[in-house]
Amino acid sequence: MLFIQLLVAICILGIGRFMFYSFVRKDPLFILLLRYGGFLGITTLSHYYLGNLWTWIWIVGLPILGLIMHAIFVKSKGFQFLKPGKEYDEYRGWK
């Protein structure tokens, strides 16, 4: 079951990376490794310590929470949902 959960988590990370790459394209490599390694690590730990149900809640719930927070953030800042543009680059200080 852990293999299936990790496979689903990797698929969700891949889809999120594809859809929201423009928001994280200039983040350093260690941030990427922390973000993805942390998600997969917590998935593994929750499987062993909390059980299958809580692991599935984690795998599905965190991305849904992220989408909600992303929608609120981009709406409040006036950015586009999937393509933030130059305004977001200036906001992040990427120029």
C-alpha cells in the first residue's frame, strides 16, 4: 500500500509542478528538494505511524489546501491563477 501511496503522491507533485511551475521556476534546488522530499517523507511516516486513512487524507488534503491558499493569494494580489507574469516576478524579487 505504501508503494501506491507514494506513486500517487509523486503523480500529484508532478501535476502540481507542471501547472504551477511559473510560481517556483527560480527557487533554488534545495527548496525544491525540501518541498518534495518533505511531502514524500511525511507521506511515508504517516503511513507507518498513523495508518492508511490518514496517509490518504494527507496525500489528497494538502494539495487541496494548497490550491485553496493559492487561489486566495493570487486573487488578493491580482495575479493570474496559472501564469503570474512580471508582477509576480517583481513581488518575489526575481526581476
